[in-house]
Amino acid sequence: MAKRYKVSGGIRVFNRMMGAFIRGGLTGRTNRVLTTVGRRSGLPRSVPVNLVVNDRGEYIVSPYGPTAWVHNVRADHDASLSRGRQEERVSLVEVTGEEAGAVLQQSWARTRSPVRTSTPRKAQT
């Protein structure tokens, strides 16, 4: 069974800050706040997301696998995407196969860090 993703305290703080910036319209064009209905609680749940836009449409990628918002969307496909004062009601559909692969590649290419990382070296004694 796959390891379940657990959001750390630092990520929660970051998500709240990003959500506030997005709601204020202070971020990039592809940033949105996704609001779903909690599958267990029935309460609205919000999380900042990035849209991947290509010639086929707009996509939301879950970089950490099936997180809570993914489970909520699987239970109820209706959600809202908001940025600034604009809110759009959407019906989300999960994609698989070649379409998902192409979107993932586009997402990864866009979010690559400009800083080159190197592999750690063993200390010589």
C-alpha cells in the first residue's frame, strides 16, 4: 500500500499564506484556491493549487499523489476555483494514461528549480 501523505505544520502555514495571497489577487495567473466539500465532514475545504494550461484545457496536478483534496474531488466532482474576486464553479474529472503523462511532464518542466543540485559526497577520512 502506498504511503499516505501527511501535511506538515510548515506546509499548512505556507498554504494559508499562499491562499491569502491568491485570494488577494497577488500571485501569478495560474494560481488558484480550490474549494471542495469534505468527503467526511461535509464542510468546505480550501487548498492553493496551480493550473497547468495547454491546448487541451486546464488541469490541476496533485504533486504528492492522492492527498485529501484529491479524495474530496473523487467523492464529489463539483468544486470552485477562485483568484482575487473571481470565483468559478467547476466539475473536475480525473484523467489517466497518455493525457495525464503529458500534463505531468508539462507541470514538472514548469516547476523545476533554476538552482542546480548536486549529489551529496561522502566525507573522506
